[in-house]
Amino acid sequence: MKTVAVLGLALLAGACAAPGVAPPTASKPVIPYTSAGLERVIGQNEAGLVTLFGKPDADIREGPARKLQFAGPICVLDAYLYPDGSQPPRVTYLDAREPDGSSIDRASCVAALTRRDGGK
């Protein structure tokens, strides 16, 4: 009888757990956003980016803003260009990720993409 009572309490306690809540999992470390190693890219215009990385893999425009995307086997780099007054658009922000979407250091991605052969 005592075993049945213990088993009943265990089942009752298990029923109190929140449904659909997955146990916590280990996550990848957060990569800090610093500008170290990005000096060659921040402030560049389209021509400067093409010189560094070759032809962009994507060119997206939204109003005055523009995103040029460069992809290689190691990473994907999104360069966001915005105009400053009457000046042509220049890179003000970069985002980088591995091809599977995982985080990667932006400076490491810039270094990897400057080594790609002819932009591809």
C-alpha cells in the first residue's frame, strides 16, 4: 500500500509540470559586437566593398538604405549602407553569421571574405 501511495504522489507531482516546456539546453556563447577589426569596412562605399569582397551576392534597397550581402564558405556578411546628407551611402553597420545561421565574429568574417577568390 505504501508503494502505491508513493507512486501516486510521483505521478501527481509529474502532472504539475508545465506542458510543452523543454528542459534548458546549453547555448553557444554570445559574441560581443565590437568594431575592432572592422576598420577596413566601416565607412566604405559600394565600390570599396566590391574591391574588398568582389561582387555582392545580394543587393537589397529599402528607401535610402541599402544592404549588400557577401557570402563565402565560412560566413555571410551583411553590410548596411546609409547616406549622410548629400554624400553617397556608406557602411554604418555590419552583421555576420555562419552559413547555418550561427553567430560568428564580424572581424573574422571580414578576414575570411577578403581571402575569397574573386568574390566567390
